[in-house]
Amino acid sequence: MRRPAVFLRRLLLPILIAWPALVQAGVQLVVDGVDERLQAAVRAGVELAQYGQRDVSAAQVRRLYARAPDQARAALEPFGYYEATVEGELEPLGKDWRVRLHVQPGPPVRVTQVALALDAQARAVPAIRQAARAVEHLKGQVLDHAAYEKARDGLGRELIANGFIDARLVRHRVEVRVAEHAARVDLAWQAGKRYRFGTVHFEGGPIRPEVLARWVPFQRGDYFQQDALLRLQQALTGTDYFKVVDVSPQLEEARRSGQVDVKVTLVPAKRTVYTGGPFVGTDTGPGLRAGMRRRWVNDRGHTLDNELVLAQRLQTLATLYSIPLPGPDLRAYNFGAKYRKADTDTSDSHTLELVANETRQWHGWTRTLGVHELAGSFTVGKRGGEPDNTFGLEHGRSTIAYAEGGLSRKQADDPGFVRRGWSVDLLARSSAGSLLADARFSQLLADLKWIHALGRRDRLILRADAGVIWTSDFSALPPQLRFFAGGDRSVRGYDYQSLGPRNRYGRVIGGERLLVGSSELEHYFTRDWGMAAFVDAGNAFNGSDYRPQVGAGLGVRWRSPVGLVRVDVGVPVRSDQQHGVQLHVVIGPDL
């Protein structure tokens, strides 16, 4: 009988001999000698890189390692390096393996000639000419096949996008002469006929086609352009009439008819929308807001908006009726009425305002021209918490009719959370002397805001407000036509409208001039949560008696599902009027 030790040795010996081949391991690939872009290309082209997180046997590693230099050299050729040399090192790293590839790319192949044949009619189109230059600018560059294909395909897209829908690439060739480190690009396009727009057909939707035609940014007979179709889709989507807008050029029919008709398929949105809910703002106090929007009143596209606000310091009831007009500038006539009851720490007012105006797009701006009539009673000079009959209050009742013109414009990379953007609002008001007005007055206002990202997590926000009034009787102006400072959107650290000129009894009554500036720095710890530090300065004043009040503080920022929530705590830094800590809460968009 054999001894147990001899039997076990004979049983285990084949297993021990085969053990290295049975053990599985991963591969760590290191590439050096070239920049990050070429390193990434080598890793993508070398099969070994696929085994960084996968088991691989020693035999597999050696087979893959033997093929790696050829694979690395092939991976560099699309970047213009046809004479690269690659040396490798293979070493065990615990149970894993490390492969080092030392790459010397060698001299690159450069594009020495570019031959581009393109019809003169096509080259005369600015967008096509720019795309053609992108191809011609390959000359002198290192041959990069991806860059070549991007330039070549970009030219093809621009041809089709600008009406040459039959354009064909009849010759495309890249000739590489490795020994001379040179390449020749040879392209020839047959542009063919340039097509023009035909008829726009609207299907579906509750609005008359002749009304919808006001949003078509081209005329029948204009040269076909794809970006005009995108503008049409965006414009119709922005009307709020439709939940689906599909714009399709009829290209196959165009080859038979000689013009490109456009089919617009529309699915109407819900006709009546009701909105509402609670809100909170330290300027207005807690409250409820309810609204009803009639997206279309009739088939001519008229709209109706109604809103009711019931807050601690503000109650309003407003209605606005809008009539869109034909034309590409989105003109509309608007008629509205608004009842407003405001109760701040410095004033009370009960007013009714009637408005009629015209809005339109004007050189990139939204322009508003119209007339207002404002009538009601008011009290100024209050002190928070004191009864209305306190000595020193000023009471008034007035009716003022005035013309108003405004320009507004904004630009933002993301309306929900702006990283780069700005807004400008300019407003001018004036009565026609003493006609239909208890006091002659003219007013100019400007509101500017600028937002700029500082890296991925920080934003700088700058804001400025300025205004001036000329009037024959300042005491006849209701509070909403006077200037005050202080509050959430003015100088934080102070109560709403608590800053401004005072009467002889020391009560704030508002001023004829306004100048306020603000700087704020935000830092976000996560995508949705951040904090802010701010400094605000400014005041309302008369004449040249400008005494800016300064407030500063810290805040919390939350990108909530309903918009950006700002909670700020501000304190007066330099003040001759107020002390203490103020809480400011604002919910809404950046611009």
C-alpha cells in the first residue's frame, strides 16, 4: 500500500504546474511619450485596454501584449502619425499585470494641398463659403482624419441646409505620401439647383392659418434654409397655443415641383390653464396667488390672462387681453386693468390702472409703447406699526394719464439657472403736460443685471438700478410712481421701501431719484445647494443729496423644482436710518 504523502504529491503536482495558467488577473495599461489626446487614441485602439477590469490569464496577456505595438501604431495613423515606434514592457503587479507602451510618434504627415471644386453659385452663399474655408484651412495642418471628415461633412450639411438639396459629393480622396510626410485632399461637390420655399401648410390647431402665418420667418420664393424652419418651430412653440409642433420640409415633392413646401403639424395645448398656490416674500408677506389663462379666446389667437394676489402687504386683481397682429415682428395690442392695494411700512395706496399698449420685437429688443391712466388715493410717511392717524402722515388723491415706452432684452445660456447671461430693462414715462393729470411728470428708469460663472461652482451677480423724475408737484404722485429703496430686490438689510427722502417730520415719503447697486458671489456645494455673500448699496434721494445706505449679509440658495429659492440674512453696514437684522426670501428666475 502506497504511503499517503506519495499519493498526495502525485495528485497535486499537475494542479500546481497548471496553477499559473488558471489564475485570472487584470491588466494596467500605461502609455507615455505622447500627449493626452494621443494617449487616449492608443488606449482606445489597443485590445489590452479592455482587460483593465476583466479577468485574463497569463497566456492571454502575453498574446495581447505581442499585438499591442502594431495596434498602437495603427491607432495613431488617423491623427497623422504614420511612422510611430512603440516599445513595450510587461511586468507582473501582484496578481495583476502592468503593460507600459513607450510611444515615439515620429514626424507627422501634414496636408500640403487641398483641391476643392464647388459651384460658384453655392460658394456665394456666406454659410457655405465659411464651410468651404474650413476645408481649405486643413492645408498646413497635421492630417487628422476626424477633422477632415468633420470639415467635409460640414460642407455637405451647409449645402443642403441652404437649398442645394440635390448636392452630391462626386469626388473625395485623401492621398498620403508617408515618405514625404505629406497628404493631398481632393474634394469635388456637384451642388445642383438651389431650391426656394413654396407654400406653408398648417394642419391641426384651433388658430386660423392666416394668423399663424405671422410667425413664418420667410416668404414664398425665398431660398430654402433649414435654420428658418427651426425658427418657425421655436416661434410656434413659444405662442403657447400648441403642445406639439412638427415642421417638415417636403423634400421629395420638391424634386418634382421645383420648390420646397413646408408641412406644419400642430397639436393644440389645453385651452384654459388654471394656476395658483401659496407663496412667501418678505416684501409682500405670505400670500396666495391664483391665475387663469385662456390660451386662445377665438380662432384669431386672442388671449386673456387674469390674476389675483392676496398677500399680507399686497392685494391685486389684474386682467390683460392681447390681440396678435400679422407680421414677423410679433406685434400685439394689449388692453388691461389692474386694481392694486398696497400696505407697506411707509405707505398705503388704493389705485386702479388702465393700460393700452403695443408690443413688438424691434432690433432684438422687446419694445412697448402705450398709455396708462392711474387713479386712486394714497398715504405716505407711515412708520411700521403706527396707526394711520399718526401726526406727520401725508394723504393724497390723484388721477394721472401718461404715455409709457419700454425696451427690454435678456440673454441667458439656461433660463432655469443662468451661468452666463444678462438683462436690460429701460422705461420712460411722461404725462402730456397737465392734460388729464393732476401733476405734470416725466420719468426714466433703468434696470441692469449681469451673471457670470466663475468655474463650475461659483457665480458672480451684479445688479444696478437707476431712475429720475421731473414733476411739477411731487406730492400728487402715488407711491408706485415715486422712488424708494430697501427690500429683497433693492438694498438688503433694510425693510421694503424703508429708504428714501423724509419729510420735515422724519417720515420716508420717497424721492425723485434712485441709484442702487449690488454685488453677490454664490458658491454651490452640490448641484442644488449653495450659499451666497452679498453687498448692496444705494438710496432714493432728491437733487444731489445722495446718501447711499449699505447692507451686507449671507444667504442660502436652493435650486428647487419650482425655481431658485433665495433666503438671505442682511444687516445694515453703514446706516443713519436703521439697525437690526432683516430676513429676505425670494423665489423665481435669475433674469
